[in-house]
Amino acid sequence: MCGIVAFKGNKEKTSEVIFEGLKLLEYRGYDSCGIGVIDNNEIKSFKWKGRVRKTEKRFIESKIKSPIAIGHTRWATHGEPNDVNSHPITSYNKKFAIVHNGIIENYRELKKILLEKGYEFYTETDTEVLVNFIELCVSNAKNIDKGISYALSKLEGAFGIVLIQRSNTDIMYAARKGSPLAFGRKGENFFIASDATPIIEYTKKIIYLDNGQLLKIDKTNFEVLDFELNKVPNKFQEVDVELQKVELGDFDSYMLKEIMEQPESLNQTMLGRIKNNKITLGGIHKYSKDLINTKRVIIIGCGTSWHAGLVAEYFLEKYLRVPVEVEYASEFRYRFPIINKGDIVFVISQSGETADTLEATRIAKKKGGILLGIVNTVGSSIARITDEGCYLHAGPEIGVASTKAFTSQLMLLLMIGAKTAYLKKNISIKKYEKMISELKRIPSKIEEVLELNNDIKKISKKIYKKNHALFLGRGNNFPVALEGALKLKEISYIHAEGYPAAEMKHGPIALIDSEMPVVAICTKSDEYDKMISNIREVGSRNAIVIGVIDKENEHVKDYLDFSILVPSTSKDFTPIINQIPLQLLAYHCAIFRGCDVDKPRNLAKSVTVE
Ligand code: F6R
């Protein structure tokens, strides 16, 4: 899920376009970075393990000015993140250089062919196989277009690529199968990138390449072809995306900034959608009748977005009285899922680009589901292929660990659920209005939780040296436990598990001792008394027990080593509030352990490979 930026045009602009663009794409991967240009009839690459700024500095020092360049920020899939494996990768005979996003699944077969032809390999990447295979096919075909077309037709897997040729600074190719590529043109300046953000600084008119399309840019023009070289119609679309340069302000990290921003981001999610104590959701208005009449709801997502789907499952089943299934997108897409006409499929994704979620969406759409997107990134692939949807309006989320997007996902799903339950006449107007009033109070209640930051920091100090942690919750707070554990493990590298509290005695209780901190979510709920029993079970086995409790149940403190007292809300909405202290706990543990919370190891903000 690497990031690509390529440019052909005014050589004075090359460095700025590539490096400013790559900085915007670092969310897609950041283990290494590179730029490839043509200079004096030679392909020259500047690429290193590390962040964009390092490569930028060295490229500027080289004083090279080239009218054509391909840039890349990598998230390793084949071969460890190091200087040699970084992109661009040059072909064996130095005729081509490529940047590649995705995975070539049949690289072993292709490599065998190349080895037989005398090719040698210097990297551990599938990308090197790809560029060498293109070089071989072009040389066999004695025609660049035909050679590329033949090579593309033989590739299995997913890819977005941009290719340059040593002998011609006028020509550049880009091809897409799976991994998104956007293209823009301003006069004689041509831009290609993995998403539109690096381009919209220069033009808002974008062509998104479809799967199976090849873009060929020559001296002054371009054409979009299919992989058999037939011309395909193309149309620039105006993208409604503003480039939001996100400043850190007084914060040390985007993660902390985004945690602290949640009262505001939640207000943004509600903005214009609650009027006169009624919920209006223009984005899915067209399908409101289908939502009322549907016999089944399916929710698809990955990671944190999947957890948001799990919370929604509790709410939607309770109030809509239809079965709700929450699916990992990666499993859903490969298991011949059954979708009936009229099934509502919510697709949850912060980035709108997650490869598994995107493909699961395509499959569900083909099978006749009604696809509704719950997406943060405006104009993203998932936002574009779903039938309708509501944006989170949470603002750009830069920290790799999802925080504010999660709470906005919950807010939006609860709003959709409350409105539909009311339209279905499953809840009275009084109950509906009560729900809305409570949802409106959530941001200010979160402000109160954020004031506990210092207390949570002190609790984190007591546990950050531990190697494991267990998070327990019941009912709609079970997904909160899962999400709490995910946050802790991904940014602090402390192994953590989330469990439904009652399941603990079926196995995990064997792990409990004084080295195992247990975080128990124990705010008001129908299973409250049972949760207290579970807390006592772990407490009596010497675990350090940290409880998230609310004002109505302060007496639980007696059974806890540390308590985090959060404001009370309706039982249905506790997950939004209870998640906040767990985000802060993970953040402080990671900082105490010296981790880079914004860019945890091995992770990327947008997972655009399988
Ligand atoms: C964890 C996290 C990931 C994402 C997952 C899906 O903090 O951020 O688990 O939630 O990769 O990403 P989106 O929501 O962009 O589809």
C-alpha cells in the first residue's frame, strides 16, 4: 500500500511536485522513499530507507533538474524495508524504471522465465520481476506499447504502476489493476498519484483510472487505453476536495491532537444532520425506505472500522429488529457470501481505500446489495463505488491509529439506527427525541473525559512496562474492549487481547497474575452485576485491575486498583465515551515506551494491499 507520485512537465517544478506529494502520501507507508528521474539519457534513482525528507534533501543536493520523475513511499510487502528494495526499481538492462503499489502474485513464475533469459536480480521485490518482465516483453515485441500491453496481460495480482523509459523523457505510462491511480493535467504538466491529494494543489480536474486501464502520456498529450491498447473514453471529473494541510499546533503528535479533537469532530459529524430534534441524513435519503423494509443488514470493514460495525450491530439489532452480520472484509470477499436483493450493506472505512473493503464492496454490489458508505475521505474509491453514503466529516486523520474516525463512525451509525428505528415505528417519538438529545450531549461529555488525561497518564505509568494486557467488556462494550486492545498493541507493542468478559473463564483466566493488567469496562449496562463478578475474579488472581466506570456506579471502585470515572450516558451510547480513556491509555503507554505513536512500526494508514 505504497504511495506513488509521478510528474512530467516543467523541470523546475519536478522536485516540489514529487516531494510535497509524497509527504501527503506518507500515510500509505513510510518505511522507505525514492525518486527516479532521467538525466543525461540515464535513469538516476535516489532512494533510501527512511522518511521523505531524507530523500528530498539528497535529491536537492544533487542539483538535478529533470522534466520527468517517478516518486514512491513504500510499505514493504516483498523484501525488507531497506535501501535496495526501495522504489523506483530499474530494470536489468537499465532501460526502464518503475514505481509500484500492490502485489504481483505470479512473480515466481515470471522470475523463472526471466532467470532462464539471463536476467539477474538485486532486490527481494516482486517489483523488480515486474520491471524486468516489461523490459523483456518490450524487447521481444520490438514495440513499447505492444510489449507493455503483453506484459500487463500476463500479470496476476493487484497493481498500480508508473513506468519511465531511459531513452525518452517525453513518455510515461501508468497502469491500474486494483491499486488506485489518479491523473491530472495542467497545460503541459502531467501528474499521476495514488490518490488525488498530491494533484489537487495544481488542478481539481481528475481522471481516476479504472481497473484494466493504461494511461500513456507522450510529448504533449495523453490517452487512456485498455490493456489490449484499445482507446477507452475518459472524462475529467471535478473533485470536491480541499487540500487540508494539517498542522500539529501545540501537540507533539497527530494521535494526541486527534484524540483531543473528538468533541469537535463529533460535532462536525452531527453538523447539519440534526435539526429541530430530528435527524436528517441527505446522503442516504434515497434508500431510507429500503432501510426500513430491509430483512437483513450486513456491515463490512477492517480493524477499527470493523469494531465500529460491531458496536452498531448491538444497536441496530436491538432497535431495527433485523439480523445484522458484521464481516471482516477480507473474509467476506473470499467465502461466497450470500447477499439477497434488498439487503443493506454498510461499508465502513476511514480512508475509503482499504483494498479488502473495496473488493468486498464490489462483490456485495454485484450480488444486488444496497451499498451505503460510512467513509471519512471525500472522493475516495469506496465513497465512489457505494450507492450512497454519509461522510464522517471528522477531518483528516493523520495518526496511523484510528481515534476520531472511530467515534465519528459510531456517532453516524447510531444516528442512522435511531432514525430508522423511529421511521419503522419501533421507538416512540419521545424515545427518538431523547436519543437525539443525548447524542448531542456526547461531545461535551467527552470534553470531561479528556480532562482526565493526567490521571490516565499516571495509571499508564503503572502498567507500561508490562508485556501483556487484557481488556474485558460485555454487550456493546465488548467491541470497546477489542478496540482498546488494538490501540494498545498497535502503538505501544504491548501484546493485548480484548475479550467478552464472560468468555475469560473459558481460557484466558489462566493467564491472569500480577503481571497481567486487566482493563474492565464497567459503566452502566444490563450486564453490570455480572461485569463486577468478572472484575472480582481477576482481582482475586492478583491482576492489576483498571476500571472504566461511571458516576452512577462509583462503588465498583472498591474492587479496582485504578478507576477512570467517566460521565454517564444512555446504555446504548456508552461505547463512544468509554473508548476515549482507552485511547489515552494506549497513547501514554506508547510514549512512556518511547514509541512513535503517529507512525507505528510495520503499519500504514491506508492498507491498499490484501
Ligand atoms: C487501527 C486502524 C486500522 C484501520 C483499518 C481499516 O487503529 O486504524 O485497523 O481501522 O486498517 O482502515 P479504514 O477504516 O481506512 O478502511
